[in-house]
Amino acid sequence: MKELNALEANELLENEILLVDVREEHELEVVSFDVKNCLNIPLSEIETRFHEVPKNQKIIVACRAGIRSSQAIQYLIHFGYDGDLLFNLKDGILGWQQSGLKTL
């Protein structure tokens, strides 16, 4: 599985790549990514909502610390997504914050 640190992910996100945040709604109320292209699909809903994720483009998948996002990537691969187009945000939003990147 390909992993990106926060700075690498932020650079890709500037090029209109989609960030899929798999955290639960109550987590988003505490802190969220401040990026243009962000879609929230909680991991608990990924099996029923995976079709909302575009299949033929690069996607960064994120969560709080990088564990649930790697699980979500495994689900997406199982549902026919190309693993070469999926990137896990290493250390999740915690790493994002530690890198000093913008949050809401």
C-alpha cells in the first residue's frame, strides 16, 4: 500500500486530487481537513457508499491516525478499485496537524 506523509499529500491535493476522510461524523466536529476536494465516508459506511468514490483517479484516504484509512483502501481494492491509484495518509489528521497544515 502506498503511503504519503502530510506534506506529500498536501502537494497532491493542490492538484485537485480527492481526499476521502473515513472518520466518523463526531470526529469531524472536532477537527477537519481544510482542503478543496474532500469527501467524508465513515469507515462504518464504506461498504454501502464506496460507489461515491471515483474509480479512475488518484485518491488519498485519511482518518485520525492512518489505520482505518488503510482498512478503507483494502475495502476499495476488494470492490474493484486500482490499488495503484489509492494512497494512505500516514498518521492521518494527527500527522497533518503536526505538520502545521490547515484544519477547520
